[in-house]
Amino acid sequence: MLTIQDLHVFHGPIEAVHGISLEVEQGKCISLLGPNGAGKTSTISAITGIARSTGLVRFEGRDLSRDSVEARIAAGIAVSPEGRRIFSNLTVLENLTLGAALQKDAAEKAKDTDHWFSLFPILAERRDQSAGTLSGGEQQMLAIARALMARPKILLLDEPSLGLAPKIVRQIFDLIADLKTRGMTILLVEQNATQALKLADYAYLMSSGRIVAHGTADDLGKSDKLMAELTGVA
Amino acid sequence: MEYIVQQVLNALSFGAEYALLALGLAIVFSIMGLVNFAHGEIIAVGGYTMVAFASLAIGNPMIVMVGAVLAAMLASLTLERVAFRPVRKADPTTGLLTAFGVSIVLQNLFLLFVSPRPIAVTSLYFLDWSIEIAGIRLASLQVFETLTTIIVIIALMLFLRRTVLGLAVRAASLDFEMVRLTGIRANRVFAIAFLISGLLAGLACIFIMARRGSVDPHLGFEPVLKAFVACVVGGFGSLPGAVLGGFLLGAVEVAMLVMLPQSLGGMTDAFVFMIVAMILIWRPDGILSPAVEKGDKL
Amino acid sequence: MIRLSSSQRSGLVGAALLALVLVAIGLLTAYFGSRYQVRLVYSAYVNLIVVLGLQVFMGNARITNLSHSAFMGIGAYAAALCVTPENIKKISLPDAPWGLAQFSLDPVVSALIAVVITAVLALLLGMLIVRLTSIGATIVTLAILVIIHAIFLYRTDIFKGNQAFFGIPQVFNLTSVIAIAILVVIVCRLFRESRWGIQLRASADDEVGAAAMGVQIYRLRLIAWVLGAVILAVAGICYAYFLGTISARPFYFNHVFLTLAMLILGGMRTVTGAVLGTFLISFGLEGVRYLETGPVFLGIDLPEALGLSGIALGAVIVLTMALRPTGIMGNREIETLFVRQRH
Ligand SMILES: Nc1ncnc2c1ncn2[C@@H]1O[C@H](COP(=O)(O)OP(=O)(O)OP(=O)(O)O)[C@@H](O)[C@H]1O
Ligand SMILES: [Mg+2]
């Protein structure tokens, strides 16, 4: 579904990712692991078109690498970005409405809103509250719900567990597992390898802008490389 | 009694004009950090459009007013495309200086191609007559101006709360990139902000022209300077701040006009700015600074 | 004896190089120029001092100032009021309050008084300005420009408004203004390379860090602001002491954006940029002004085109911002063009 080949990502003059290739198949959950500064977020930014990149980004057989950010989103990519980036000056409901910005049909939009509110009851309770007043975990749920409002074909999740208490982390991963069983295609960026590998069908390990290992979650989970990269112990 | 009501209305109509202009400045600033020094020239475009209608012998006031507003909106949109797009991502100082340069170019274009001297426009005099409400005589123009502004503020609020594009404009003031990541085209958000800004300037233009009856290349300078000050007082980039600042400035100005002796008439603005300076000593970021809102992005 | 840091020493080298340029232009004008050209070059040097005064604050604190021409005006009027002989003031300012028409001082004392008055005023206004956000500060400087101009116009009994304030002794010539310009170049370079200047520029590049510096940053901005105002007062004095008459109009908008365009084109971050921009625009504008009068060119009688120079200046600002926001010089001073940089 999503194919990336020889992707180089740049922040100004700095090259953060040096030619990686990866593949996300329809209905699968693929995990992208790696330590701080490995280039995971840069890769996500290149897929959405926020960061400048060279190489191929193909989505459903179409080359997106020259398309604008907006066109890529319209093609069916949605992202819950690093740091959540909810619109804290808007209410919870307004955040969700913006998530479905491309949905023209008001009835469908209302249906989706109700659907996600039923799945995230805590958000439903706070629907008219300013999003800035939510707790970290609630904000993360809002960020994911906002992305889902777009009815994406693929969901990019950048470190959804970052900075959350273990109990909340479990909730978030349960949610992702649930989405997966509903057939959502997911690219999950995580530092929390144990949890991510439990979910993922296939995983890539990044370090210093390169993919250093990949394989099924089981294979990679057993590899020494993973432990070495993530803990810094060689 | 009559005198008090008249002065209150006076203050409201002054404030309304500043609020309209300040809102137009704030909405553009909130999404792209641009201090639009060329806002005054948008007003002048409206004024010269009225001149053009007059020279075509079109006197229908509806056509003149709608035409002027549309011209202001078009001018605002054009400036965004031609002048401000290259500095969209630049720092505020670069944007500010660009706008300053654009303002100089436009003023001198009016000078070169129209005239450095004021040109009379009489088609809007009909807006100003004396009306009597509950036994109190008031200037109709001031009533119109105040009412229009209130209606416009309500309409703008509804737009910003009820429509996706309106939500996007509000969200963009916090995190423009994230707005793009919801699939809304950045160009549309910029276009709508400049269109609103032009619309507000065009409306203000109608009232300014109805009062002054003539247009010259510097038509917009003084009201926009006041609007800028209103924005600074209210907190630059905050929309409620712009409205608050505008009405506050109107009230201070009328208070000065009433209280200062005749012999100091030419110095009203100096006294108004002095009071503003005192407010800024108290709150350097303005009364409703959006800085607090921006902070929780981190 | 003041110990100079290495960056200040290279600043002095740069100032010396700029001084050579200033002297060369002056000598060429003095020997080959017509009276009109001498006047033209003199005013270019006055504008250079203005642009340098602007650079001290804008270039180091990176806050756009739009009130500089007003401070130049304050310096000019203050000196003029002190130095003009009593018998002339009795005719030109018959209603002057506070005995302003009843005394006259020698040019040096007058200039000193003018500088002190401007500095005190700048200090008072500066205490407000340096605390505002950069944009708020810019708009307040615009308001200051308008107010001071209104005062010049309103108090005709002191300033004569748009009429000529005449009878100022013409004590300066081209040599004096060149000497002063060179002195100001040195001051600006020494300030830029001083600890204060370096801290100020560093804080302007990094706003979060600047906020952490808190009060310190306000003090540094205030120092630059007052120093800039002093230089602007000097420019005003040079203007008045050469022309012999002044009025309110040259200290208003047109002059503000003329000098602003000069600084922006050359590059506000450097003193070299200020010098380069001033001369480029001073001389370039003469060509535009010639077109403005509607000359006969290649047999074609061009129409009078009032506003052309304004369009040119505005276009310079817009294009510089779009293509090269840091101006021609960017972050480079003149000496770096000659000496290879050590890394
Ligand atoms: N906007 C930017 N400007 C300059 N360099 C950047 C920028 N964003 C990222 N980088 C650099 O690119 C490299 C990769 O960063 P990236 O954010 O992609 O890492 P990451 O794998 O997401 O790390 P983390 O787990 O900490 O989020 C880093 O060296 C970082 O410093
Ligand atoms: Mg990351």
C-alpha cells in the first residue's frame, strides 16, 4: 500500500535520513523503532510532505513524492504527530471537526463524530471543553481520534505513548490493537519496543538515519541488535 | 443627558472604526505573523474606487459601497499573492518591512497615477443626517457605524466557530503546519484571512469616506495607525484583544476631546498615545496577550 | 587605557577601511564637484550618520525603529534654538515662551545641549519601548514619530512648523561632516563588537534565550537605543549647521523610509551595510529624481512623474526582503572581504 524507496530526508542543509526503504501492506501494522534522533519523525514528515526529501513515496500505486502536503492527506494519509499537536485553543469537538476537514457531507461527519465519541467516552464527556485543558493521555486520544476523523486509508502514529503513565500507555496500545482488528493500516513509530512488537506484524529498526535491521516482530524481538540499539549497550 | 449620550455614541463609533481595522490586522497577524502596514492603502483603494464610480457617473449608493468593499477585498487578496507570499515563512521583522515597503509603493502609485491632492467624493453624504431617538438627537452615520461593527463582529465570530474554514483560521494561529496536516490547503486559509481583512477595511472605508468626503493617498494612514495601537494595547494577534483595544482607544480619544481645552485641540493624539503608553507600562504584552495561549504549544 | 578585544580590533580595522572610502568620496567631491553636488554629498553624509544611528539599535537589537527622523529633528531644533542669534530669534520667534528668544550660545555648547536633551528624551521613551514585544515596540516608535511631528507643527511659536526656522549659523562644511561620520563609524563598530553589542545580537538571534536573560536584555536594548538617539541628534545638528534653515517636514515619513531603505538594502546587521546602502541609494536616487522632473530623454519628452522615487524606495525594500532579507552585506563586515576568516 505504502512503499518507500531510497528516501533521503533533509532539514535545511542537514540530511537526517540517508536512503531508507520500507513497505507497509494493506491492513497490517508496521512498526518503526529506533533510539532518539534515529530519524523516525523525519521519515513520517517526509511521508506527509512536511519535510523536504528525495526518493520514492508511493501510495496505492501512485507516486506522491512531488505532491503537496494537502494532496497527500487527501489521498488518504492521516497522522497523529509527535507531541500530539492538538489545537489547544479549540474545543475537543472543534478539533474533531477539523480532523474531518475534507469530509463535505455533514451527516457523515456527525456520524463519525458520534462513532469516535462512543469509542472515546472520556472525550465525549469533554466535548465542549478547550482541548488545552485535557490531560496528556486524553490529548493523545484526541490526536488519534482527530486523525481517524479523516477516514484515512493509512494511519501514521508518531510515539503515541510518549510521556504517559504505564496505565495510559496500555490503554493507548489496546486502542491501536482494536484499530488493527478493524482493518486499519498502521505505521507505528515507537521507542517502546516491547509494546510495539506485541502489536506489529513487521518491524524496522532505525539508527542514525538508516535501517539497521528489519523482520517480523518475533524475529526482531529476539535479535540482539534491537536491544543494543535501544539500550545503547553493545 | 443628550450630551452624554452623544459623546458615548461618539466614542462607540470611533471605537467601531478602530475595531474593524484592528480586527483585520489581527486576523492576518494571527495566522502568519505579518504586521500589515499596507492596510491603510487597502482603505485608499476603496476610496479611489468610489472616485472611479463617480467619474463613470454611477451614483447608486449601493453599487458604490459594494464596489468599494469588493475592490478592497480584491486588493487585499492581490497583495497576499504578489507581495506577502514570498515572505510567508519569514520572521516577523522581514514581513513587517515588506509590508512597509508595499505601503510606500502603493501610496506613491496613487500619487503618480491619480493625484497627490484630495479628490472629493459626495456619493456617501446621504449616510449622514440627524436622527432623533427618544428625544435625543444623534448622527445617523455614527449609529450605522456602531451597528455595522457589532453585526460584523458577531458574523465573524460565527464564521470562526461554525465553519471548518473558520476553525482552520483559529487553529492556524496556533499551529499552521498541523492545519495543513488535516488536509486543508494553506493557500485557502491565507486567502480567507486576507479576504476578511479586506472586507473589514472596505467597510471601514465606507464610514471614513462618508465622514471625510474626500480621498488622498494617505487616507488610511491615521486610522490604521490607531488600529495598530489598538492591537498593541489589546495584545497583538488576539482577535478579542483587537476589538477591546479598538473600543478602548475610541473611548480614550473621545474623553480627551471632551476634557482637553480647545487650545490643545491639535494635541489630542499625543495625549491619547500617552495614556496608551501608560497601559503598556502596566502590561507590556497588551491586555489580552495571545502569548499565553501560544506558550502551551511546548 | 581601554583594552580592546580581538573582535574590537578587527572592528577598528574595518572602521579604518570605511574611513578611507568616506575620505575618498569626500575628496573627489571637494575637488571635482559642483556646488550642487557638494550639497548632495553633504546630505548623503548626514543621512549616513542617520543610518548609522539607526543601525546601532535596529542592527543589534533587531527591532525596527520608525521614529529615528523625529530624534534627528529634536537634535536639530534643540541646537538651532540655542545657537541662533538673539536678534534673529526676536524676528522669527516673536512669541517664543520661557525666554527661548532671549539668549544664544556658541555652536559647541549648543550641540552638547542638543545631544543631552535628545538623550534624556530617548532614555525616558526607551524605558517603555525596550520592554515591549518587537512588534509592539515598532508600532510605538511609529506613534512617537507622529506625536513629535505633531508637536513640531503645533508649537509654531517654538519650531515654526512647516515654515523655515532660519538664521542658524552655518558653521559646518563638507570636511566637518566627513570627520564626524568617520567618528560615528568607529563608535558604531566598537559598540557592535563590544560585549554589550555581542550579547545583544546573540539575544536577538535566540528569543527564548533572550527571555531567559530577562532584565539584562532590556538594559542592553536601552543602551543601544540611547546611543542611537545620540547619533541621530548629531546628524540633526550636522544638518542644521550646514543648511542654516530647518523645518518640520524633512524629519517625517519620507525621510524615515528613505533612510530605512538605505539600511535595509545595505544590510542592517553590519556597519559596512549601513555605509554601502546609504551611498547606493543616495546616488541611485539622483537618477530617479532626474526622471521624476520629466526630462527630455533620447528626444522623448517624458512626463513629470511625482512619486517615482517613492516607488523606487518601496520597491527596494520589498525586493530586498523577498530576495535577501539580510541585505547586501548579510553578516559580513568590510574587513572580512579582505582577510580570510579563521575557523
Ligand atoms: N527541524 C529540524 N531541523 C534540524 N534538524 C532536525 C530537525 N528535525 C530533526 N532534526 C535532526 O534530524 C535527526 C533525526 O531527528 P528525528 O526527529 O527524525 O528523530 P527521531 O527518530 O524522531 O527521534 P525521537 O525518538 O527523539 O523523536 C536528528 O539528528 C535531529 O537533530
Ligand atoms: Mg521523533
